[in-house]
Amino acid sequence: MEIVKDILGLIVLIGSAIAVVWKVVKSANQVVTTVKEIKKDDEKQREQNHLLTHGVVAALDGLQQLGANGEVTKAHQALKNYMIEQLR
């Protein structure tokens, strides 16, 4: 009877260990999936920022060609400096 109790105890212990490992693996898979989604969202955001930046540069260039100075020139220079800094 002692042997049966020991065997049942061992089976329960192994089952519990398997359940814990399963939960850890499942949780790790969820983390990987979340990271992939974040990367995809980040790529979309970068593309949108790229398009918006080009639009702003074009608008500032157009304003400068129309003779707008002062703040337009400052903004254009600041944006240019930022873009150059990003390339480093």
C-alpha cells in the first residue's frame, strides 16, 4: 500500500511539474506574439512618420519659395538638422 501511495504521489508531482512547464511555455509564446505585433506596429508608425516628415519638408520648401522667412526658415533648418542627426 505504501508503494501505491508513493507512486501516486510521484504521478501527481510529475503532473504538476508538466502543468507548470506548460504554463511557462504558453506564457512565453504569448510574449513572443505580443513582441511581433509591437514590431509590426512600430514599422507602420515609422513609415507614417517618414511620409509626414516628407510632407512637412515639402510644405516648408514651398513656403520658402513663396518668400516666407523667419519661423519657416527656423523650422526648415531644425527639421533638416534633425534628419541629419538621425542618419548618424
